[in-house]
Amino acid sequence: MYRASNILQTARLDKEYSVEEIAVKLKIPVKYLRAFETEEKKNFPSEPYCSLMVKDYASHLGLNSNYILSLFNRDFDVKANPVKLRREKFGFTPQFTFVCAIYAGIFLFLAYLAFEYYQFNSPPLLKVNWPQSPLVGESIEISGKTSMDATVKVNDDLIVVDQDGKFIKNLKLPIKDNRIKIEAQSPSGKISKDEKVF
């Protein structure tokens, strides 16, 4: 049975090349070339360099490099001493991008639900534009802004809120009790209050 080592050595001797001469031409250390010919497996270089050197050596001797390499791989378990390749730098693969998009979608959906839950269970916005201190019995205008879905009461009287959440109410300042109380209530029942005594 033909062995790669014998074929390499025989071809080199037929061409009357020395190992040192080939080492200089191919820039392969002498110890590797000798190991290929003498089957000193412990001196083989790590893969993928071992296979590349065997192919270069065979080509230089005028042999079919692929055939010699296949014999060499059959004769020796060159993968027994593999080089540990460094992991490539992290990159965006289509699969990784798809998984990230799924997680981002889930995160945004949960954030939206949390925001809506917070909005539903929070007291509504209530900003009142109080007029200057009027005289008792004088007509005053109270305006302000609240959440669009809130209902507003001024001294327990329900008033209309427009689509922007704005409201306005004209009333006379009471003679006895000059306190004005404004309430805004959300659909969940949360209440914001503001009041002023004139």
C-alpha cells in the first residue's frame, strides 16, 4: 500500500533535492518536511497549516497535490492536533437580527401595555386658570385643561370637556361661601382636585 510519506521521499530523492533546499524554496521549516517523510506525527504542524504544507511540498515535487493530501489524511489523523481558531468577531447574522427584532417587538408591546396601565390607573391631568380675585356676586370665568377622557365638575356641576381636554365655565361668585372646587375624574375613578377661596 502506497503511503504519502514514501511517495514524497521517493520523489524528492529522484529529483536529487535535499530537504534543506526545499525548505528554503517553500519557506517551510526543515523539521516539518522531515516529519512528513519519516511519519513523525508528533512533529506535524497544526491544522490547517499541515495540509497546506503537504500540498505545497507535493506540488513542488511535481506530484498531484490533492491525491497526496488524500493519502496523507488517510495515513494520519491530522485532526488529532487541531489548532484552536480564535472566534470571529461578533457579527449580525439574519437569524440574530430576526431574534433581536422579535425581542424588541415584545419589549415595546409590554412597554406600551405598562404605559397604558399606568395612564388608566393614574389621576387625570388637571390644570386650572384661575381668574384674578373678583368681587362677591361678580361673574367669573374659570378655564383649564384635563385629560381628554376625564369628566370635570365645578362645585359639583358637570361641565363639558372638548376633544382637546379643555374646559370653560362661567359662574357667579357665591355670597356666603366663596370657595370654588374643581374635580377631574378619570374613567378608572381616579380623581384630581383643585380649589380656591376668593
